[in-house]
Amino acid sequence: MTEQHPDAGGVLAGGPVRIPGEAVAMSGDDAEEDRPQGAAAVPGAGDDAWWIYRGTGVPSEEARPLAEVLPPPPPWRDFDGGPVISGPPPPDEAETRRRLGVPGDAHAPAAEEADMVNAAMFLRRPLLVTGPPGIGKSSLAYRISRELGLGKVLRWTITSRSTLTEGLYSYDAIGRVQDAAARGALRGLPGPDGRLPEADGAGPEAADTDGTRSIGDFVQLGPLGTALLPREAPRVLLIDEFDKADTDLANDLLGAFEDGEFRIPELARVRSRLPEAEVHTDDPEGTAVIRHGAVRCRAFPVVVITSNGERSLPPPLLRRCLCLDMPPPDERRLAAILAAQFGAGAGDERAAMIRDFLARSRVTGTLAADQLLNSEYLRTAPTGPGQEAWDRLLHALWQRLDEVGPG
């Protein structure tokens, strides 16, 4: 296992990391606390020469693969998993288009967003994105993936019942017993006795045909497990609505983030007879070969964790993340969101609706961007509502939604 830096638990443990343009990647109060006496301050947001992610969400035809331009990781965040999976990750342009709209120059990048995304990639640390519901926190993961060409976003939506194992992998033990029983019946053997072939003392030939060799068919990697597969370029992992998680999940994640690896006990138990097993991944029709029952990453994934602030997160987790507090979208950003979905233009009516939407938000509290998208769709529909019905609809569509319902 890679030796950990003594202070690897901190976000910027081990001091500043030098990056192109001789900028120093630091965030928050840590920059003041860790800066040597007399050292120059970190360059301002206008100094973007070190950015790899520009914040536009637009792929560049001239851009080199991320694995070629991303600087080496800090020594305490360097992982050596293998063998490396070759080939690019599967694309998912349909889902990305559904969430972001068509690629274009419409998105208005924020300097703080680009700073923190690049710092997280350089430091190989998760990025915790906080802010009110509905302002586009989850969309950040899709913008990163589209702009940098990182393929399908691996999404793990958190509930109060989510566990670390669920994110890593699942094992269908019942399905495997049923499969073994069916194979036994086909060979004319006695009915199932509840034991799998490797537990019956069967020799290697029997194991090859009806048990051990097919164990991978019953293992499914989850979003986190798939993101930790060894690749030269990182995958994008979205851990959505993490504030809904049980406290135990936040603590359990620390080991996965720090070690960049996990074991699958069901495969590890048979590794002497089956050193390799092909399992299913979270990608459509995707498979991967697992060696000796363990997965260890090569490129740490780009992890975007979103939180609506419904509960505080444990300090140990916060220390291992970089934090971005995403503000509600302003008029320019809302116009960009509508342009991506409905096209540019639409004259003064769209601009007036955006201003009314922002005014309503200031009175009732932040409204979700989806509410504005719904309004624009109805406003531009060929058989949409008339003016009187439109006024009634806006009042209903722009209700504040919170834990007590509309109000």
C-alpha cells in the first residue's frame, strides 16, 4: 500500500503544491495559516493560466487527454493500482445533454468554481459542493465530464439507508445458489443441498464448469467501486445529496477516500483457485477483471459530493475534502441555463421572466432552476397557456418548496 504522508488527513497536508504558472493551490483559511512568513499571496481569480477545467462545460477539439496534462499527484495521494484498464470510458451524451442542454458557449463560468475544481483534481481530493436545493450543484459533475472528455458520470444518489458496501459492490448470493442448483439438475445430480460447488470438495474440473468460474457473474460493482477501477484518467463520480446519509456512511467513506482501494470478500476467499474474476460494473454492459479479490485505483476519481445543508457533516470528512459553496444563479447564469436548453435569443420576454423569477426568489427564498425551466417550456410551447392562465401558473410554479411543502 502507498505510504501515507503523516498529515494526509488534512486537505492540504504536506504544504502547498506547485502547479503550472507557479501558483500555489490552497483554499480558505489554510492559505493564510500555512503560508510561510513573507511569502506572496495566492494569485487572484484572474490568474487562470493553471486551469485545466475552464468552467465552460464545452469540450475542446485541441485539448490533450487529461492524463497527459494533469500534474503528478502529491506523494501521499499517489496510487499504483493495476493492471490498468485500457480504452476510454463509455460516453453518455444523451444523459449529459438532458442535464446541460446542447454544448455551446452559453455557460457563464465562475472563477471560484474553476479554482476549486482544478485544486481538487490536482490534489486528488473530493470536492464538497454545498448550497440551496435546485441551484445546479449536481450539474457541475456533468460539466466537468463533458469538458474534459471523461465519459459517463457515475452517480450515487444517497438516502438515509445508503451504506458504503452499496456504493462499492453487491453480491447476489441467492442467485448464485439457484444457478448452482440449476447446473446440478442439468447434469442429473441430486437436488440442491444449499452448498456451492467449491464447498462440496469438487475438483478443479467441476469448478471450471459450474461454480467458481462464474462467481463474477453475481458481483456488481457500484458507482464508487467502478470509479476506483485502475485507469490512467480519472472517472467522474457524483455522490448526490450526501447530507441525507447516516453518520456511519460519512465515517466509512474516509477509508475508501484515503486508501483508494477495497476488497470483495466473496472473491478474495477463492483467490487461490480463481486469481482473476470478471465482474459487472456500473457502466451499461460494462465488465472488469478483478485480481485476488481487490480493487485499487490508479487515477483517483474526480469526486463531486453535493449537500443541501440539511445536516452538518463530520469534521474528519470535511478535512479530507475541498469545499465549494455554490451561490444561487444570477441573471446571467439563469439566461445561460435557458439558452442551453431552448436556444439563445427569445427577446425581452425571457429576460423579463428571469428578472421576475429572481425578484420572487428574493422574497420567498431561493427557487430551483428547474422551476424556471418549467416556466420557459410552457411559455414557449406552441399551444401554451394564454395570459390569464399564465399568471395563475406562474404563481403555482414559483412556489417555495421546502420540508413543509409549498408555501
